Amino acid sequence: MFNLLILLAERLGIIMVLAFLLVNTRFFRGLLEKRTLKTQLWLTVIFSLFVVIANLTGVEITNSKEVITPLIITGLPQSDSIANMRMLVITSASLTGGPYVGLLVGLVGGLHRVIFGGFSDYFYIISSILIGFLIGILGDKVKEDKLYPSTPWVVILSFSAELIQMLFIFAFHGLGLVKLIFVPMVLLNTIGACLFMEILKTYLSNERQLRAVQTKDVLELTNKTLPYFRNGLNFDSALHVCQIIKAYTNFDAVGLTDTENVLAHVGAGSDHHIAGEPVLTDLSKSVIAKGEEKLAFSQKEIGCPVADCPLKAAIVLPLRVNEKTVGALKFYFKERSKMTVLEENLVNGLALIFSGQLAIGIAEEQISLLNEAEIKALQVQINPHFFFNAINTIGALMRVDVDKAHEALMQLSAFFRSSLQNGQEKEITLEQEKKHVDAYMSIEKMRFPNKFELVYDVSVSNNILLPSFCLQIFVENAVRHAFGNKKRDNKITLQIQQVDDNYFEIIAQDNGNGVDSKVLEMVGEKPITESKGSGTALFNLNQRLQGLYGTKSKLQIKTGSEGTIFKTVIPLNFQEGANE
């Protein structure tokens, strides 16, 4: 008996080593916490392999009670028996996957035992199925609200499983075989099942502890990133967010993109994943296009065109605002082995939090910018210089041309009315914006006859939507700042045309003096307070464009001695109910 105990202890060691390796795999741990049909099927397959290994590595006992220890049992005379770790595996399967997993694993174990035993001892099929199902039911009852039964219950259930097996063996083989194998098999199978469940619980407990630590870090990380996401998704906010994430996590690189370009990349690979450049990797492009999370476990799956890119594993998730993908959050490792289920859970949580923060930031920013635009419109209404100049012009016209004076008064009224109405909307139609601009230019032309010429070159529908005051800001900026003291031949052209199925572009061009090089780098990027600058209007517009449509709509500026060109592209949307 002692010799058999030592031999079975060796077999138990083999099973425990395999179990330890199994529990260390990310895939297996992912099957444990939620019992679904899919996870039960996978657990059945995995434990069925283990139960076959337990049969093959058993200790053969001849009819004369002689112990034989082949490396692997490939065949068994009908008169011989096997002492093995089969009940350990069936019990562990039942406690891990439930009664149906236990039943199926018991069926596989019993069938395999009967097949290579020369189709004798059919009772092993019945006993294995019965034990697997019964232990699964009892295990579910005694675990209460926990994931698995407590250790004392595992001992009781494992002992009971072996006891049932011994009763079957006694009934079909008599007391002699039971006396030889009872103590070694009951003792070691019970110990083995307890060890397996303890390994399982320890790993799951460690993961929960790590998640608790991660939760604390995520909360702190969230608190630090919120101020930047509230400013919108841009180069500056993205850089700060990536730096914060990198400092709080173990990722080798962290990146953020919008739908077109890299906004920031911190860590390994930053020499070719460059902010402002188009998105490089096929993985990121796929995530942005489909709006679905993607994992990659090799450089090939990442799809970076740079051959010596050090990034070997990645998790890329979409950032979504109002059901629309606005960018991608990217996490990279230089070694595939570093990526575990904990990292995947962490980044899923971060993506949800950041999407929420971004939505809040975009909403706040648009409200703020819209309020600024409305305030600007109201300021125009009560601007003493504009108002008195217009009134003086109308007064002068009253003495020489009453009809023109009446027309000027109507244009002034139309301008104030549209300022108030348009200031309350984020987007208005091209037709509404043109009316507002025409009213403004009519007043300016009456003040300065023959000084300005406004030309429209429009090849799109008047029902397309664009930000309120968009064209007005371009025109007003040109009128106030482009021409200096030039009295005649001052031309402003507004070209609006479709560039593809999804976008149209606005090109505002003047033939003025150009923008001073010292001011140019600030135009649209920050408020300019100099008397000869462009004020806050272009900055406000640039921020609204990027907040509404992304960095692709950022203002592009070209200037020279022959004038200045402002350009932006805007998604092609139409007023609801209007014909395209």
C-alpha cells in the first residue's frame, strides 16, 4: 500500500503541475467567473483532456495485486485494474463548471477507462457520470453566494466522490482491491482536488486584489485626466492624457488618435508614431472604421509599416461619443507575455470613462463656445461704433436717397435679427448664413461705397449645415484687417464646394496685405488681443470646428503679399427634411 501511495503521489504531482500551468493561462481564467454555455463547453473540453491524462498515467494493478508502473498505460488486460487520479479531475470539473460539466467529463473519463481496459468494467461509466453530476449539484448548493465552495466543503465532497467510487469497485471487484487502493486513492484524490481548488481561488483572489488596486489607480488617473478631456480631443489634451496613463500603468506605449491622425504617442515607437501624422497601423484603422475593440499579439497583427517597430502586442479601443467613433485609445507592449486579462479589463474601463469624459468636455466646450458666439452677436448688436456708424450712414442717406436709407435700415434690422437667431444654434444652413453675411456687407458697402466686393462661388446645396457665424467671421475679419488703407478693389471670395461624398470645403480668400508673420502662428490657435490682430473670433471658430467635426476641420491658413486664404473641410450634412 505504501509503495502505491508513493507512485500515486508522483502522478498527483504531474496533474498538479499541469493544473498550475493551466490556471496561469489567460484563456482558462477567463472561463471561470461567468458560467455560460460557451464557457461550460470549453471547460468540458479542457477537463476531458485532463481526465484522459489521468487515466493514461495511472498505476496498473494485476489480478494478483502486483503493482506495475508503465510510463503511459496504452492497454489493460481485462483482469487488471488501475489506480489513478481520475476522480480528482472529475471532482474539480464539477466544482469549477457545475453538474453538467462534471457529468460530461465523467462520461469521457469512464468511456476512456472502459475502452483501453478491453471494454470491461462498464460500471466505471455509470460511477463517473453519477459522481460528476452529483458533486456538481452539491457543490452549487454549498457554495452559497461565493464562486466556489469553501475548503472544508471541498474536502467533504472530494472524499464523498472517492467513497462512492470505492463502493462501486467493492461491488464489482470485491474487498481485496478496495483494501489495496482505498487509502492511497481517497487520500491523494482528496488532497489533489483541494490543491487544485486552492490554486484556482488563490489566483482569482490575487486578480481581485490587483483589480482593487487598479480601481484606486483608475480613479486617481480619471481625476487627473478629466481637466484635459474637458478641453476636447486635441493635440495638447491627448499628450497630457497619454503621459498620465503611461505613468499610472505598465504599458510600454500609450497613444490617442482622432479618426484621421495621431494626436499623441508616448513611449516605445514614438520615433515613427508621430503626433499630427496620419494613423499608421492597420489595427487602429480597423478599430476606427468598425468602432470595435481589437487585440493584437504580434507585430504583424498590429500592422505597423515600420519594420523595426518595437511594439509586439496591443489593445486598441474606440472612443465613442453619442454613438459615433471620434478616435482610438491605444495600449502597446514590447512583449506579448505582458498582456493579460487584467490589462484588457483595465483598458476597457478606461475607454468607457474617457469616452464619458470626452462627451462631457465636448458638450461643455460647445455650450461655452456657442455662448461666446451668441455674446459676440449681441455685442455686434450693441457695439456703439457699428451701431452709430450704421445710423449715421442711414441719416446721411435720408437727405439724399430715401429709398437707399430705407434699404439700409431693413438690412440693419435683418442683421440684428439673424445675429440673435443664429447665435442660439450650433449649426445653421448655408442659406441662413449667406443672408446674415449679405446683410452685414450691405451695411458696410453703404458706409464705404465701391470699397469692398464679395463674391460667392458655391457649387453645393443651400441646405447644407455649417457652424453659425462661420462665413460671417471670415468676411468680417477680412473687412476689418485685410486691406489696411486701401480704398478700392478689395475683393473677398467665398468658395464652397463638395470635395467627396462625405465632406465639403470652405475657402475664404481676400486680396489684402496678408497677415504679419508674428501674428500668423497665433491666428486661430489662441485669442489675439493686439489692436491689429484678428481678436477672438477666429480662435472661437477654430475651436468650434474641431469640437464639432474633429481635427480634420481645423483651420488652414495661407498668407502672402497677395492676400490670405482660410480653408476648412466640414462633414456633408443637410437640414433635416430638406432635399439634397
